[in-house]
Amino acid sequence: MRRLVKAKPSVYVLSLKAAREIDRACADRFGISTLVLMENAAVHIAEATLLLAPRNSIPRVLLVAGTGNNGGDAMAAARHLANAGASVFIVLVGDRAGLSSEAAAQWKTCKRMRLAMTSAKSRWPAAFRSALHRLGRRAPDVVIDGLFGTGLSRQVTGVALDAIRAMNSLAARGSRILSIDIASGLDGATGRVLGEAVHADMTVTFVGLKQGMLAPDAIEHLGRVVIADIGVPRTLVEAVGVRITNAD
């Protein structure tokens, strides 16, 4: 990904409390809205997706979105991918009535752009078949895992578990998997697998590594980890994060 400077950035580890503090302080102290951070995140996700996709063909991308802001990131990335010429299909896992305000805004914009979308409230198979049909029946080139963020702390069940299993089955069929912030199914604080978790080829995380990503159980699920700068003031990251090293 393009960098504005050549210097090696410091890498910070964030507890979940620190990550929440960053979100709050961005809005309250610096006037940076969640939608602005989401848009910046989406650009990085879209760029990383295009790097994973095959060259010299129209990328076929399935986006699996939860109802929280992780899903909002996925839907925002879908807009950028569609503008870049990719064939995209969004499956919302959950009830649209439960969307966070930011994710609801992204859903509305994607609908107005006439992107291919469906939702799976309680049954995954119909939505999954619809997505694969629209994408050409073959396994998608890239699957974007925007199901859960780092705040997951309960066992995964129901339609969410179906979605995780489906993403892993697509990986077995050749799809590349990109997880947003952390692989869905992992506890962001401990790295523990909460039943089952996505096996990603790449994880695009934001601002810094999350504490649970350092756990041995989590590492095999993350693939290559990319830390994306989404415009959070550096002084804020330094104040709440733990610096560990310099990295490329």
C-alpha cells in the first residue's frame, strides 16, 4: 500500500479498552467522526482486496457483513471495489433493524448504488446460493470477512456460525479470505477461538495490533497482518497503546 513517507512506523498493541478510547476520543476531542474513519478503512480494505485478487480479470468479491461497524467497513469497501470495476455481492448476516447507525448509512448508500445485496437473518443457505449465483457459481476470487470485530466475547452460533463455515469452505475451494480488523470468531482480548473462526489469508487491522492477535491460537487464523493508518492522531495512539517495535 502507498505510504506518504519512507520512515518505518512504530507498531502499537491496543487493548480493547484502548481501542474504544481511540474511537471516543477521535470524535470528542478531534472531531473525527466514525464515518470518516470507516471511509479511510474502506479504502485500505479495497486496495488489499485487489492485491489478493487475480490479475487481468474482473475480481469477483463476496462481502460477508455483520450488523456492527465491522460490517459497515465491509459495505463501504464494496462501494470502492465496485467503482474500481469489481463484481461485488454483499450478504448481511443479521437483521437490518439491528444495524449500527454507521453500518445503516453504508447499507443505504450501497442500495442507492444498486449493488447486489441480500440479508440472512436466520438461514444462511439461500443468501449464500444467491451470492454464488450472481458471482458466477464458482468460488469468489476474494471473500471479505466483515462479520465480527474485536469485541466478540461469546460463542458463535446460528447463522453467524454458518457464515464462518461457508467462508472457510470457500477458502478450501480457492477463494482468498481477507478479514477486517480480526478474523471473525476470535476473541479480540484473548485470541481464543469462540467455537469456530475464519482462516484468513490476510487481516487488515487498524491503528495497531489488537491484544488478542498476539495469542498463539489466533496467529494461525490471521494470515498476513497489515496495519492500516486510518487517520487517527498519532499522539492519541501513543497515549493509549503499547509500543512494541519498528516494522515495515
